[in-house]
Amino acid sequence: MTVKKHVETQSEWETKKAEEIINFIKSEIYLDLPFMGVALGALTPFPKPELLTLATDGEGIYFSPERLIETFKSNTLFLDRAYLHSVLHCIFSHPWIRGERDVTTWSIACDIAVEYTIDHLKKPCTKRALSWIRQQTYQQMEKSLSGISAATISIWIEGLEEEKKESLMREFYTDDHRFWPSREDTQAKAESRTQSKWNKIARQAAMDEKRHGDEKSDGEEVFAAQIRAEKNQRNYRDFLKKFCVLREELHADEDAFDVNYYTYGLRLYKNMPLIEPHETREVKKIKEFVIVVDTSYSTSGEMISNFLKETFSILTEADSFFTKSRVHIIQCDNQVQMDEEVHCEAEIEALMNRFTIVGGGGTDFRPAFSYVDELIESKKLKDLSGLLYFTDGKGIYPQKRPSYKTAFLFLEDYEEENVPAWAIRLRLLPEEFGGTK
């Protein structure tokens, strides 16, 4: 019996050649950026004939074989940049940290952040002459923004006219973002695993880049700074929601209640339903919470007020409070200056109407933690969800890990080596709070 030999189709040939081109591109980038080795190999190639350029979802790199081959013949440099562009989106977690930002604005901001990084690398495999628009954009960002990241750029873009936004979109468009997860999808386990994978890859790339020591170029310094900026500048609204605690609250759980059986019982037995609605449901709400604000001389009173307003706005919007809740707002410089307790939205509003800053000395974080520990020991706090410490970061940290979840919210760049390993940290954007440092 003769076995019929498989004849390769044009489509199969194009896919094979395209994958060879992708391997060639990865090799070229690796020669100039060896610390990117793991990241460059983390995406599996998949043909998508309908695409005009590259695309990724964090797991695969998608491409049109025919277009990839044609572009390779005429402009290999573009493919090098495009592949690195998609990889950097993943390293910076752009597909997963949009939060509630506008999709189009976020997409433009992510492209600008990545292209800014690539243009500053100045490597042979990616080097190109800067256009006038790019030069002007980079200069404006460096002058206006407190740290360059997709988050800060998106806030800057929101203040621009539509014509300017469209110009930036055309200039910085490189890859297709259609496979980025929607906000709802980012809650799914698959996307969470993908983001976690890229967080590890980003840490590995940062460590490998650091091992270069004194041989690092200015461009590699920009790359390291971008990883730090993108990691630390998450959306505050999304970050705060993670501090909510899961508890059981007494009310009807309509999701687990079949109204058909309920009404059928009423019709059949007049006043006796066949089933009763479940009376409890687990919800993410805050029972006890502590917010500490650094009122030392180096912290702006306007920023403190705006921070508290934004925090309470997020919490009340999300219906984050139980019927009986307790939130402490502590003012502290080198000692605890004031502690005010609120229990409901009405009390929050009253507090914000009369809130004044007390303090102005040096910064020592330890007294606030000692004070909270005393509240716990005296049973004045029994179910503490967490503690947020709003500060510029220039102070003395406690060495011992507290028994409750703690996050330091920084107003500016901070020295990571000084922050205890147990502390959650977030670099805030002054632009988010409508004030200056």
C-alpha cells in the first residue's frame, strides 16, 4: 500500500516562513538586549490572516503570515520594533491594568509609553530617527508629568483636544490591541494567571538588566525606570477595592432565589411559599479600616484633602460599608496628632466639610502603628480590614510586621530598599487627585 505524501499548501508554507522570521526577529533583539531573553520567548506564534500588524493577549503573538513576509522583505526594522513593542506591553502589564479608564485613551497611552522606552533604548535593532511629533510629545511629557508611565500619560491625554489625540494615535500605533482582555475578563482566572506570569518575567528582566552593572546604557536605565514606574503606578480605584474584606451581611440573596417557585407556592397554598429567599450573602465590604495621613512639613495639605475625598468617594460609590462600620482617620507626623472616627456616609461628608490638617513636624511612621496596636489591644478595633498610610515616604518605618494588611501610598518616587518587605506599596499619581506635591 502506497502512503500518499502530503503536499504543502501555500498557506502552510507562509505560516512556516513567518514563524522562521519571528525566530529571526527574536534573535536580533536578543543580541542587543540579552536581559530580555525570557520575555522574548514567552509568546507562542499563531497565524491570524485578518491582522494588519502584530497582536498579543499575553499568551500568543498573532500575525498575518502573508503580511509578515512582505514586511520582512521591505522593513525588517519595523518588525523588530513591533515585536519588542508587544512584549513590552506585557512586561508593563498594560493589557490587565486599564481599570475604568477609557479604552481608546488607555490604548494610546500604552503605545506612547512603550515607544518612549524603545526610542530611548537606542539599540541597532530598534533605532530610528525621531519624528517631529515624537520629539515634541516626549519633551511635553518630561516637562509636565511626575514620572512617565501609561497611567500618567493617559491622564495627560484626557486634557488634549480630539484632533491632537488622533494625531498621537496615528503616530504611535504599532500593534493591534484587539485581544487585550476587557475589564470584565481581567477578573477571570486565565487572565490572572497570564498577568502573574508576566509579573515574574518583568522581575526576571529587571534583575538580568541590573546584572549588567556599569555597562548599562542610558537606554537600559530608561527601561529599568519604566518597569518600576509601570509596576508602582496602578489605578488607585482598583487598588483600594482590594482592601475590601469578604464578610456575610444579612439581606436577601436574589441571585440564589428562584422567584417562580416562590410565587407558585403563594398561588397554590395562598400564603405559603414553597421556598424562602436566602437571608445572607457574602459581599466585599469594609467593617473596620484605618487611614493614616502624613502631616509632616513635606506633605501638601491640598493633596491630603484631595486624597481623602477621592478615597471616600470610591468607597461610598462602591457601597463598601456595612451597616455598622468603623473608619479611623489618623493624622500623624512624628507623633499621632488626631484620630477621628466615622461610621457612615453622612459622617464622612460632615468630616470632609470641617477637615483641617494638624501637624507639620518630621516624619516617623512608628507612632501611628503603635497607636493602632493599642486600639486592637483595648478591643476598640476587633475586625481591622487594613491600614492605608498616605505619605511622601521620607520617614522611619517600623521593623516588625503588623498583624493587619498594610499599604504605603507614596506621592513621589521612593527608595524601595527602605520600605519593609511586608509592606504593600503603591506610587500614586498627583494628577489623579487634582493637586501638587
